[in-house]
Amino acid sequence: MTRGATRRKRGGGRAGAAARRGSAVIEQMPWRIPVNIDRPVEPLDGEGVQAIHEGAMRILEEIGVVFLNAEALGILREAGCSVQGDVVRMGRDFVMEMVGKAPSQFTLTPRNPDRQLPVGGNNMLFGNVSSPPNYWDMEIGKKVSGTREQCRNLLKLTQYFNCIHFAGGYPVEPVDIHASVRHLDVLYDKLTLSDKVMHAYSLGKERVEDVMEMVRIAGGLSDEEFEATPRMYTNINSTSPLKHDHPMIDGCLRLARRGQAIVVTPFTLAGAMAPVTMAGAVAQSLAEALCAIALFQYVRPGIPCVIGTFTSNVDMKSGAPAFGTPEYMRSTQMTGQMARFYGLPMRSSGVCAANVPDGQAMWETSNSLWAAVQSGTNMVYHAAGWLEGGLIASPEKFIMDCEILQHIQRYMEPSVTATTPEDIALEAISEVGNDGHFFGIQHTQDRYSTAFYQPYLSDWRNFEAWEEAGAVWTAERAHHMFKEIIGAFEAPPMDAGIREELSDFVARRKTEGGAPTDF
Amino acid sequence: MTRGATRRKRGGGRAGAAARRGSAVIEQMPWRIPVNIDRPVEPLDGEGVQAIHEGAMRILEEIGVVFLNAEALGILREAGCSVQGDVVRMGRDFVMEMVGKAPSQFTLTPRNPDRQLPVGGNNMLFGNVSSPPNYWDMEIGKKVSGTREQCRNLLKLTQYFNCIHFAGGYPVEPVDIHASVRHLDVLYDKLTLSDKVMHAYSLGKERVEDVMEMVRIAGGLSDEEFEATPRMYTNINSTSPLKHDHPMIDGCLRLARRGQAIVVTPFTLAGAMAPVTMAGAVAQSLAEALCAIALFQYVRPGIPCVIGTFTSNVDMKSGAPAFGTPEYMRSTQMTGQMARFYGLPMRSSGVCAANVPDGQAMWETSNSLWAAVQSGTNMVYHAAGWLEGGLIASPEKFIMDCEILQHIQRYMEPSVTATTPEDIALEAISEVGNDGHFFGIQHTQDRYSTAFYQPYLSDWRNFEAWEEAGAVWTAERAHHMFKEIIGAFEAPPMDAGIREELSDFVARRKTEGGAPTDF
């Protein structure tokens, strides 16, 4: 197509372990857990925090939340909650006591222990786009239903990029695989293409149990070892307003009982499934999340739970969801304050409404990713690859987003703002004086190779050099890079016996029919 | 070209005064002074602030700064500074005493007093791109030298967008006008096409005096009225490392003596004109700015001065300047801490290295604009329209950037995060219950028209509707909008007598030869 689109690796000295294994198409930053060293942005004062807390508690006490799950209703009745039909009302003392049992920090340990993730505190983790039914790339040039091959390619990007810490749901829904066995094929792909932390959809007993079993097998673990510490997680959405559906609660209970982690993320679009006011939408979101977390803590005290936010707003003219807006940023920051108030790790997202990886996509995504930073988010879902409000996955967008994730990773390095005498550099300034240049001096030579962020996708050449190289806009550069990364991809090592065991498991479960598809 | 590119106005109820005067191609936010309600991001602790301050003071005391301006050397000698040749060393007591005379807040009053700007405090003001020698738009499709027509069009955008508060330097250098009279023609264009705060280049006595005279005439002011309060400003760069050139100091002294405002912005690219370490580059930048501000305060105590930052880094592989990087963000935040330490209003910028208004342009620009927010910047230069490290002005980029500026304006509205009982909306949540929808209820109907940010350029339609409308990417949408805005532009009113006086002044000064061009 065009020349010079991909900025080639520059020797690989700073590349991570994965890159050094031969797939160093680009020079990227090493695998690292970014530690958020910024004080969070806190739009709420103490009274504001109390007002939202009071709102969430009164929703739970006075209005109640529907649990479409008989087991959960029984448990909550036993716990002393008011259960009328499927509406559960719970007192704030119970909610706060249960939520208080959840750890503020925990670890997730995937099959490669070097990829262990500390969730909570000031740690910031990024995951790939999850669950779009559709796919777009520059070669196809239109929106198409997802396939297994596209899903596999996006999983390869998930594994390839060091700035991606965990695998979310399917990076695109492979609708060419029958729904009854889709989870088996995709989990096989995920576990063989990636050694990062895995996710299970809470979409029915069989899917949840199969995924836990496959993660156990991939890790070479006994049941006891699997259950001894969180190895994986699920993420559920409530059905706003104020309802939890059967399979989500069921899946979480299954994970909780085996010691695995749970992320509860209401999807409260202000003006649609939540009040038109952001504080109201946040209060409702918190209520929906906290009642589920209270249930899981009652069942299994201390089980790791993360409180998620997906509070944005709809366009009141069209009803279309909006993402990465000022309201989205503020509600994410407000939820961050509340997550710290409740002592829970937090999840938010990298999102946009744009349909293609253009300027709008990047300002909306930048807004959402920096809001994740500002809110003290611990797990950033959909951090790479999301378009059209989550209905499209795009490999170009994935690669563009990872450049921003690397910005954040670099931004958090304390060395950038260090102020030792060597950093203030008086001697260097004196040496150069009023007429010189810093390029050639020893102070610069000692530091130049690691002094600054090195992009893999941004093109910093001047216009003429960029034009001479084909005048390639960002999205097209990302497309070329995508092709090269996929072409050079090498899967992480896996013991042959374990691979066979996984393969056998998939074959057996397919013979058994997989999961029912009638719910 | 394509259908439906521009999102038409929706009735204009929220449009500003300018829009209501008949040029309401889009529905934009009203003219407003955003007040930054966020606590700044402060990467430096108290020791870090002291270390950078100490570094800046020792640079001024021990290394010294060259002033290539005999008048300044004489003044500083008189003030007790050490002057050896053209190198000036000044003690920290003198620097701090002089800097302490500068106001922490002041106003700039243009010919339309409704456009008065409060500079300092938590106020955040945005200006257009300034001084690129080149121009790019999607129709031309290549980088070309700037012309008067392009300059006029960008000035129209400067006036049209309510989120742009002040005019910077020429939004593109009109090289089709001879340099000797360029300032006369462009200032005539600026003053007749815009009623916002004006800027003068400090590039020689004639230019500076002519611009001050034209701003005075445009405002219908006597000399006394002009000098009674700041009506305009200049912005100068030092010649890093550690040098101030003649015309910049000369221009500032001229403005200072007539009570006008001064922005001093060193351009310290770490690794080139400044140390490779960000703290060193910031310390040097501060030293360069503070010594000039000390001079101006000695000459005219209390004259409004703004401390600017343009600290970024070069790509150590190519020497190309980088913008909107993690290092840029952190150095801007650090400078913000130091500006507050010195009690001075601060200027930073909206910048990118990208050559076209694509994804890279928007993530780099987003990084820089949010860094302006995080640093507590008061004046944001180049906030709309900048490409290729400032070498290209682009109308598409201008219109794209203004969407981000509106995001910031909306983000700062306290109503977004209000937590009154009406905002928490318990009654609305109770009314909708577990099965309803908030769209139709009274709580929503009472608020829907102003509840959320309304973009003018972001396209929130789903993929199918967007595709049906021509599948137009952001930059091309912005191009169509540019054409429509220019086509519908109406200049702000100006008294016919004043216009004639301005015109006569330009004609007379052209007859006199304008400004010398041999320096």
C-alpha cells in the first residue's frame, strides 16, 4: 500500500520479554504495572460524597433491587433482607458490613505467574476491548459480523502489547461459531494465544464451569490450587434500572465459591436507564453494584470484588449513547471517590462513540482514558480497540489506543519528574552556557536512550519526510502495523501435555453439546 | 462532496451572541470564561519545588542570561545586577522582589468590553494557533505557504468560536504580504474581523508601536484611556539557552511603558536547547522567564506579566521536536506548580507533532490541552488549529480542537457534578422502579435540553446512519463545516468612523514604508 508506514524496531533494547521472543515488529515499552502517582481528581466535597452515599443507601432500603435469581433471593432472605416477590431491600448496616469484608486489594494469577496482577491500591491495569458483535478494519472497510479469525487476531494483539495486562471478554464475538460451543473454542484460543489473566462470561452454568475448568487445566493446577487464590474473573452488568438477571448472579456465585474474582459494572446511561442527572445516575449505579457485592460477600466473605462504572449519557435528541463526554469524565471521577469511600477496587473503561478510528475516536477515547487516571481506576476495560459505543472492534483502533496506554504508563514513571541535582543539571546548563547546544554533552549522552517516551505509531517526522514516506494517516499506519504484528506473532509457550488436555476437554464438551442456548 | 457532513444547528437556543447574529452554522456553547475547579495535578512535592526554584535562582546568579539589548543592560546595571559584556547575573533577592510586584491576576479589555478577559486565578482562556508559516487544508491537500486570505479565514474562525477567548499572533503567516507592511494589513484584518483581545509581535519598534496605535484607534480610546488598563498583550520567546534577543525585550519594554501585558515563554526543548532532564529544562525555562519579568517589573512595577512554558523534548533519534508527550504533560504540570509558587499567571499551549488532523493529532493535542487543565494554566496558546509542531495551521484542526475546548468548558461547569436532592433524584428513581425508562418522566423532561454536552462535530449516530450519510471521517466533516462557517461569517460591528481611521492609519504607514525588514 504505502511505504514506511511502520516505524521499525530500533534495536529492541527496551522491548519486553514477549518482544524479545522474536515478534519485535515494533519497539514497545516493557511489561510493567503502572502505579498511579497522581492525586485523584475529586469533584465531590465531603457533603457530596455523603449525599451520593445516602442516595445509594436509600435506593437499596426504600426502592429495592430485583434479583431474578431464586438462589440469591433465598440467600438474601436468610441474611435478613426484605424480599417481596423478587424485589430485595437491604439496610445500609447490612450493605456496609458486607462490603467491608471485600478486600481493597488482591492479586489475579494467570497461567504465567510473571503476568500476575495486583488489583487495587494505586495499580492501574488495562484490558482489551470486549464483546463487540462487529468488526471493522481498513482492508474490509465496512462493519461486518465478527469471526473466529478476527477474534484470534485481536487476541494476538492482546498478548502482543505489553501495555495490555488482562484479557477481557471476547475481543469480538465470533458469530461463525455456534453459541453452544463458542466459549470452548474461544477459551482454547485465548489460553493458547495468551498467558495473561482470563475472563469468563457469566452466561449460564456450563459456560462458567467450563471456563473455570479450562483456566485450571491451562495453569496445570489442582482444584485446590485453583481455588487457593484468584486465577481469573468475571464481569457482570446489572440490567438497569435496579435489576440483576439470573445468569449474571449465578455465574458470580459459582466464581465466588471457587475463590475467583468478580467485577460488577452497572451500565447506567443517564436519561435512559438512570436519572438525567449525573449524581443520580452514579447513585443508582452504586446501589446496583453494592447490593450484588453484598450478596457475594455474604456467600463468601472476603471474595475479591471490583466495583465498576459505566455511567455515561444518551444524546437526548436521538437516544444514542455518548461516550468520552465531559459528563462521562465527571461521573467516572465521582465513582472513583465513592469506590475509595467503600474501600473497593474500581473498574472503568476506554470508550468512544465514533464509528471509525479518526480524530473523534481519539478525543473521546483520550477523555475516557485520562478520566480513568483521574478517578484512580484500577482496571480499565475496553482500553484498546473499541468503536461505535462498543458495537465494533477494530485492530487499528487497538493499536492506536495502545499508544495512549503507553503514554499513561510512561507518564506514571517517577523518573519523568525527578528533581535530584543531576536532574536539575546546573553543571550541564553551565557547560552549555548562552550559545551552545545540549545534544552533544555528556549529561545528554548518558541519558538520551531512555530520557524520553518513544512512540511506535506516532510519526514525529516533519511534513516533507512524512509526505515522502507516503503521507500515511495514523489509522492506515496502524493497519500496516496490525498486519505485521499478526504475521510475526508467536504464541507464548505452553506445555504440550497441557495443550492436549485442553484440546481433549474442548472435544469432550463439544460431544456433550456444550452449553444450552435457549435462555 | 458528501452528504450530511455538518451537524446543523438545533434551533440556536443555547448559541452565543455571535451565533445569534446570523452566523449560526453550528450550535456552539456560549461565550464564557471557564473557571478551573479541579485541584491541579502536582507531581512535585515541597522539596521538588524548592529544588527547581534553587536551580532557577542559581542559573540567574551563577551562570547568567545574555540580554542582547543595550537599554536592558543599562537598566539592569542601574538596578544593581552584575553585567559583564551582555551577560547579566541577578541575585535571587532582586528577582523575587521584582517578581513579587507582578499582579497574580489582571484583566485584558479589547474593543468590545463584553470580551474582557480576567487573566490569572482559576480562569482558563484559549487562543488560536499563532505564527505557522504554512497552511494545510483538505481541499488543497498539501502544505503551502500562508496567504492573507487563509489568515483572514482563520481569523474568522477565531472570532466565530465562542470557546476562543483571545487572538494570538497571526494564525498563519501571510507571506504574500511584504514583511514591511504585513503587520498593518493583518492587524487591520484582525481588528475588523474580530472584537477579541489582540496581540502584538515584539519584532521591532515600528511594528509594536503601530499595533498599539491600531488597537487604541479600534477601541476609540485616547492615549490616556489606552494606557489606563491592559488592552492587549505581546508574547515573547527567549532564545534558549539563556538569551534574550533585542527586539523581544524592546517590544516588551514599549508595551510595559504603556501599561500593556507581557507573556514571556521560553521554548526549552529538553535535549536540544535545554537539559535532557525535564526538571532541568523547567528550571532553565523559569530562569529565562523570571529574569525578563524582573526587568519589566523594575521598569514598570505592577505591569501584568504571564509566565509561559514551552518545555517539551526532542526525539533523540532524529532531533525532531515532540509535543503532547508524557514528558510534555509533566513539565507543564511542574511549571504550573512553580507559577503558583511565584504568584504569576501561567501560559501553556495546545500542541502536536502530527502533520495532518488525524488520530495522532488528536491524542497529542488532547494530552496537551488536558495538561493545561491539570497545570492550572490561565492562557492556552495555540489551542486550536496547530499541526506539525507549529509549522502548519489547519482550519480542520481548528474546528476539531474547538470541540475539545468546549469539552473543557462544559467539564468545568459545577452543574455537571451537583449533588442536591434533585440531582440525586430519588423520587425519579422510585417512579421508574425496576422496569421503566427515564426518558419520558418529568424529571428528565425538565432537564433534557441542557443536561448534557452537545457536540457540533462529533457524530454520535450509529455506524449505519453514519454510513448512510456518507461515511465522513472527522477531518472531512470539519472541512465542510469550515466552508460553511466562512461562507456565513459576519464581522462584529465597528463604527464606520473608526474603521476609516484605521484604514487611513494603515495607508499612511504604508506610505511611510511600514517597518524596516533588515534586522
